[in-house]
Amino acid sequence: MSLSAKFDDDVCRHLNRRATSFKWTTQKRVGETTGERVDIAGQAEPRVGRRPLPKVFVEAELRREDPVSNVLKVWSEFMRQGCKDEIIFFQGFSRVYRSRKYSNRGIKARCAQEFGKMMEKHTDESIRYVPIRMRYLPVSGKHEGNGARHDAAVRFANRIIASLREMKVPLSPQNSR
């Protein structure tokens, strides 16, 4: 299993424990029309008599060369579906995107964030875009994770949970009634 897959599993496991209004899965299809997938997705059960909870998509950019493509993937599928679902899209950026050694990736991360803001604006905030800076520097070529990977994944998941709380999204079934 790759480093990014282990990271995603750690995030998903933590979210399933702490944000139980959603069922969190890894490698979830964005829509029915394409094979595009997001790293992690949270889907809530339908709520009787209440406004449905938004879908939550998470992309953890550990070392990806082109993070803009993940924003485009979510936006284009949203438009293809006819803008029917409210979506919260979290995109986490590891320290690779702030490193002098990988300055080109820093530029691409800033482009992704600007593109995310444009997406939010042009969908009338039906898609809320939340970029998150991670304090994790994945080592190139390492496939084995360790405590640092797990701890970074938990911190990232906790930042997602805190952001959902700020948006007043119920995190447990008791709070959603």
C-alpha cells in the first residue's frame, strides 16, 4: 500500500470515529458519469424532514504534481450533475508545497487555491472550498508509513472536523435532529 493510501486510510478511520453523521470512505467516485475519484468522501444518511447534509470531499495533496486537477475534477462533476448537491471540498497541502526545494509545486498549490476560490464563487457557494496547510513532509520514495504519517493524518482529520464545526455541520446523529 502506498504512502498516500495509508495516509488516506488513517484520515478516514479517524473521521469515522469522530464525525459519525457521515460514512467516510476512501477512493469514492465523484459522480456516476466518470471514473474520477476523490481521496476521501463523507456521505450522510438522508434526514427526514430536515435539510440534507452536504457531501464532503477530501483531497490530501502529499506530493502530487498537479493539485489543480483535483479541483477541476470536483467542479466539472458538480456542473455535469446539474448543481444538485451541496458540497464541502477540503484540499490539504503537505509541506512539500511550501518547500524551497519544490518551489514549482508551491506555485501549483497557489493556483489550485485560487481555482478553488473561483469554483466557490461561480457555484454561488454550493461548493465550499477549504484549503488546509498540513505540517507533514512526506519523504520521497518511502512507501512505509510511521508514527509521523499517522499523527499528520489525525491532525488533518481534526482540522476537517474543526472546520465542519465552524460551518455548523452536525458531526453526530444526535446533533442532526
